[in-house]
Amino acid sequence: MGELVLIDEMTPEQIASVCDHTYLDRPESHRGRGSAMNSRRAAFYAFMDGIDELPRPYAVCVRPEDARHAREYLREEGDDDIVIAAVAGFPDGPWYSWRDKIADARIAVRGGAREIDMVLDYDRLRAGDFRDVEEDVKNVTSNLHDDLLRVKLIFENSAFDSDPDIIRRACDIARHADVDFVKTSTGFGKYGARPEDVALMRKHFHKGVKMAGGIKPENVAEMLRAASGRDDGYIELDPMKVRIGESSLLANYPAA
């Protein structure tokens, strides 16, 4: 059980202790900046270099092909205790079969990842094909749990306009498939985390809840209150119960 802390008095270090510090750019996003490949590599290592300047995150979340490089970098810096997480079937979950998602995960695991953030097939979820979606999620989760990996299931709530009934059904699927976390968003959809969605996910899923997409210093307290499942302003500060996916929150968080 984690420490019970008052959300409005949390320090940057406490916030960071439940953060997945994230870098998911692809080379295509660096076109027009000279060599896209070299620019992207430079940006990746700039991201990694910046970690020592921030409050220490729980994990670093990267693309599958970056897991090995992130692990080697952290090992050289003596930061081996920072967990490596990686995405699978990302960001367009419906485009990838469950076998493709396992293949993504296996690349990441060979590189040292211990957590996988997988995007579910939100097109079939929106269409009401709940049984098929659940079967896909079970196939991936059972395969990864065999290697004691932690699995986070990304709903991409904006893909179905945060319909409360669909969020509830997605939480049912996550529970039946024995995933470890439910997660709001990829950060590439119409919008990211919303407090009302986080609260609903916490209500219907009692393991981990991860908020991602647009988390900033000015809204992080509201998001944490939604994730806490409490009404007294406190949260159980446990990275197995709550996680924040962020790429700039820690850099922009006011110093203690």
C-alpha cells in the first residue's frame, strides 16, 4: 500500500514518482530538419539527457525500437531502477492485430522493457464487438503475463467521444482480461485525459489507472483527485495504482 498524501501539497518529487516520462516521436515528425533520422536520434538522446535534470520518474515510456537504447543509456548513467515501458499497436490500435501487438512487445522486451502500453481496437469497441475485443486483449495480456510483464490497456477515449457506457464496457474487458492498468489516451487522438473519464475508469477498474495526454501543472491535481477514488483530497501514492503519462509535465512543474 502506498503513502496517503494530500494532493494539493504534493511535491514535484512525489508527482514524478508516479510518472511515465514519455518520448514517442517517429522519424517522420523530424522531416524538414536536415536528416530526419539523425534529427530524431538527437532528439531521443536529448530527451534521455534531460532526465537527470528532472524529478526522478518511475518509468520512461518509449517506442519498442527505442527500449534497448533507453535501457543502455540508463544503465550507463547508473539509473537502472527507472523502469522501461514501451508501446504496442501504437497509436492506431485497430490497425494492428493482436499478433502484431505481441510482436511489438517482444521487440521492446528484448530491449529491456518491463511494461507494455497496448492500444485496444477502439473501432470494434465502438461498434459493440465486445467479445472480439476482449479475446484480442486476453491473447496479448496472457502472452505478456507469462513473462511477468505489466500490461496497460489504452482505450483512446476520444475515439468514441468518451461515451460512459463504452468506457464502462472497456473497463469490463480490461478486468476480464486481467490487465494491470487502464489508460485514457495515446496522446495522438482528438483529446487526451479528462477528469470525468479518469474518475469513471477508477470507478469501474480497481487496479491501476493511467492518465495521459495534455497533463500539465495546472490540471494535474484535478486529474489526481479523479484517479484517487476518494473525496477527501488525498491519494494513495502507489505507482501500481496510479500513473501519469507525460512528456513535459516534469520539466514545467514549479520547483519545490
